[in-house]
Amino acid sequence: MRKQIRPRIYGDDIKAYDNIFKDELRILVIGDLHEPFTLEGYLKFCLDVYAKYRCNKVIFIGDIIDNHYASYHETDPDGFGGSEELELAIKNIRKWSKAFPVADVVIGNHDRLIMRKAFSSAIPKKWIKSYNDVLGVNWKWSERFVYDDVQYIHGEGPTARSKAKNDMMSTVQGHRHSEIYTDWIIGSNKKIFGAQVGCGVDEKSYALSYAKNHRKQAIGCAVIIGGHTAINCLM
């Protein structure tokens, strides 16, 4: 039998190897999807990033679904009807669920639209189905998650850097489609970061027409390692 030869690594190489394989959370943070208006290829991009950084957890940062037909703003009269848009969104989200069957989902303002409409119409919560029941997934939904002293929020208020300063806590958020960055705040006894994830939205879709004169969409995601390292990944 031929003897198996194992390569030996030393110095900085072994430190890098140990860092990759040590037991800690390596979280892939996926930007706003706004299904069914997600950019073609964004799912594959996120899968590639997940593999590249050997991630072991996934967080969707909010606005999984767009709900354009139910917007409080003007909707496109030539766009999908409510049933058609929802069915297409569900079909697309199944692909994400197949790729990432276990995931945390931060509830975004667009995800919340139907609940807001129900509240405005005085419909009791008991009449409303859960996100999982409607979308056919088995994910964990919440307004906020905390892992390794890092908070994950959708970010409908200040920027990630401002939220990190205000809460004195590392913060990862989405919502702001044209921003993708990581800023560090260094103090005498503590260092924290604010990370904007970017998004996965197709800016050419009619649902994004309101932003046609705004800054370009920042297509990307993020990886947070052990709460101590934040990596922005641009598509």
C-alpha cells in the first residue's frame, strides 16, 4: 500500500489554518432580497461566499420579500397583481430555502407591510399566518439577533456606524441598498464595528424605480467571524 504523505505547515501558515478551522461562528449575512425582484446570480454569489469562508451560520438581514403591490407608496399599475407577485416570490424563496434550509431572518420593513395593512384594517393577529406558513420555509424570524456580542438588525433608523456608536455594540444591518462598508470605532477599552451589508436587488426592476435617480445599488453580502472580524463581499 502506498504511504500517504501529509503536507506539513509551519509558522504563520499553521496560524491561518487554525483560524479557518477553529470552532467559532462564521456567519454569512445576506443582504435585502426583495423577492421576486432579486438580481439574477445573487444566490450563486452568496453560496460561493458561504463556501469560500467556510461559514456555518446564515442570517438574512431583512426584506426577504418586497410586497410592492401592498406598498403605502405609489405602485406600478402595469406590475404584478398581488397574487401573482406573491406566488413568484414564494417560488424564488424556495430556492433560497433549499440552499440555506436553516437560517435566521431579521424582519424588515417590507416583510412587515402585510401586517401593517392588517393592523390599519383592524384585523386581529389571529387571522394572520406566520411568515414560514406563507412562504413555505422553516426559518427563525426576529426583529434582532445577537451573536458573539454583535447585533444584527434591519436598520430602519441610523446607519450601522451610528447605531454601533449609540448602542456601544458592534452592529450589522441592511436596508440602505447603496451602502456597503465596515467602520471600526476604537476606544481605550473596547473596539466595535458598524457594517452595512449591501443588498441583492435588481435595480432595473419596476419595484426599484423609485431609486432610479439615487446612488447605484451596492450588491454584496458580509461574513462575520467570531464577532471579531467583519468582511464585506462585493458581487
